[in-house]
Amino acid sequence: MSTSLLITILLSAGITALMRTVPLILLSRFRMAPVVQNWLGFIPSAIMAAIITSELVHKPLLSPSGLSMSLMAAALATVCGIVTRSLFVTVIAGMVGILVLKYLLGA
């Protein structure tokens, strides 16, 4: 590995670490209102929903007949998530759903 590539990787890692830790350190010094704390709790869910929706809309996995296998697997994962309230089970259900649909529908 060349020296310039190693320096680039280390600088990128350092900048990423700073971008994640500095706001946390600065905000930990202030007391936020409970309403703001409650609102901030929704941010991870909103980001995950945006990522998944973007994937379903822009790059859906379609069967030869035109069915959206991505949407069917997402629906299965959503139902599993609601029933079990477990992120692990939800992710596994979505992955297994895609694999089974690919096998059955031949994409």
C-alpha cells in the first residue's frame, strides 16, 4: 500500500471520528428540554425509513413478471418487526424473504 493512500485513509478516519464525537461532547455540556430529547429519539428511525424507502423506490428488485420482490420482502420484514419488536428478527426476515422470493420467482 502506498504511503499517500495510507495517509488518506488515516485522515478520513480521523475526520469521521471528529465529526461524530465533537457534537456529542459539546451537546453533553447542555441540559436539553425533555421535548427536544424526545424528538431526537425519532431521528434514527426516520433516517432508516428514508434509506429503505429510497432503495424501494429507486432500485426495486423486480421479478420477470414485474412484481416488486423488494416491496414484498419489506412488507414481510415490517410485519415481523411489528410482531416481534426485534431488529434482529426483522433484518433476518427481510433477508430470508428476498432469498425465498428470488428462488421462487426466478430473478
